[in-house]
Amino acid sequence: MQTTPSDFDRVEGVLAAADEPLTAREILAALEADDDETSFESPHQLATVLGRRAKTGGVTVIAQQPYRYTIDDD
């Protein structure tokens, strides 16, 4: 799946506003609650994008069940 910078900006906004790490399902629910239009079709798809982003920095994956995600502090 190809995401645009604005797609990921919205994910970063959800993570930045969160008081604690979130699951992909929680992030997707927040995106859908904010705006019915999201390019992410499933929590799995979102988790894949977050995992890829974690490899290059910007996102931390907390490997527990279920995986949780936070935004890296710059």
C-alpha cells in the first residue's frame, strides 16, 4: 500500500495526541471517528505501514500482544 505524507501526518497526529501507546485498531478507529475518509482499510494494513516506518525512525513499536505504537520524540 502506498501512503501519502498526509495519510501518515494524520496517524502521527493521533499518536501525538494519545496519552499512552495505541494499537493499530485504536488508531484506525480514531482516524475513522475524525473523518470517514481514510486510505487505511484495516488495522493490519495500518500496522504494516507503522512497522515499515519504525524501521526508518519516527515510530516505536512496543512488541506485546497486541502490538502498540508511539510516536518518537525528536
